[in-house]
Amino acid sequence: MLLAEDFMIPCLNKKLLGFECLGCGGQHALSLLFQGEFVAAFKMYPAIYFLIPLFIIIAINIFYKFKNSNKLISILAILSVATILISYIIKLIN
């Protein structure tokens, strides 16, 4: 039986340098979301909950421009980057 984990791209940073990058855990968190494991997905990669709406709004904005879309995209991007950096620092400390 094939699992989603069988098709995940390995982190080259982790393989070559021995430590995780800022994106490590993102693929696995997305897989967990599709399986309905919302808490586990958050624990794996907290920024997933800002990145998904960000990508959806960017995709919608390509075809349909709506009022304040740039502001919403900026806020979601800032929240995503901040969450990625904070969770990465916490991961390094622990």
C-alpha cells in the first residue's frame, strides 16, 4: 500500500548539513491535515495554518481582484514568516 509519506521530497539541508531548514515539516504537516490530524499538523509545522489561506488568497487574487486583497496577503505573509521563524527558533532551542 502506498502512503503519502512515500512520495515526500527529503530535505537536502538536513541530508547534507545535518540540521533542519525553515521548511522542514511542511510536507508532513500538509499530509496530516489531509488525514484530519489538525493538532498533529500544528505541532509538526505551525505555519501551515497561515500558509494555506495565503496561497488560496493569492490564487483567487490572480483571477479575481477584490478589495483589500493586497493588505490581506501582506498580513498573512507576515504572520507566516513570523510563525516560521518563531517555531524554528523554538525547535533549535529544544
